[in-house]
Amino acid sequence: MNPVLTAAERLTVRPKKLLTASNRNLARDNILSWTLPAGPVRLADGRTVNPCPSAGICLRACYAMNGTYRIPSVRERHQCNLAYVLDDLPGWTAHMITEINTRRQPVIVRIHDAGDFFSVLRGSSVCGVMLGR
Ligand code: SF4
């Protein structure tokens, strides 16, 4: 997180690495994650987005709205992820393909441990990553 930039400006900064080893148990098995925020979210630039458009009763007990998901730096990272796919989906797709293909070891990706495939385009981009592997 760059404290010199405003929260809205930080939404436009693309991370060097997309995949994280945020879940240590999974990382031991070489499973890395990339995720979105859960449920309706108001981004720092004022946009309100719902990455879980089909969510219903699960919103009341969503694991991704509790625990470490509530830590401000974690929330911000997930919101930046959402801004990336909203604002530059082709760039995100190319970035993810490059990152996976240039790793020294094969990796298993846990995609969207929170959030959903909120649009056909978003689902297509993940298919593009799978085909680009
Ligand atoms: S992340 Fe999954 S469980 Fe949580 S609100 Fe979205 S769809 Fe429901």
C-alpha cells in the first residue's frame, strides 16, 4: 500500500504479482490464490459494484466477510483486484497468463475464493487464462 497516493489512486496501481500465498495451508501444496471482495462493495473511487450478483442467503453467513478478509490492507487489495478486472480485463488476463507461465514450478490457482464470476466477460477471461496456460 502506497500511503502517498489516495485510496482512489491506489485502485489504479497494478500489482507486480497477482497470485498470493495468503492461505499458508494451501501454499504448502503449491496452491496460490487470487480473489475479489465478497458481496456489494463501494470502491474508493465511489463506484458501487457487486461481484456476487447471484448471492442470496449466503450473504448472511459469508466467510469472506469475516476474519482476515476484514483487515483493511486485505480489503484494499481485494478491491484493487476488482478494479483491475473492471477497468482492464484484457490486461489482467495477459498479466495472469504471463505470471503463471513464468513461474519456476507449476502452480495450482485458487481463483475467486471470494466473489463470483459476475459477468460473462469475466468468466471468459478466466477461461482465457486456462487456455493460455
Ligand atoms: S463470496 Fe460466495 S458465499 Fe460470499 S457472498 Fe459471494 S457468492 Fe455468497
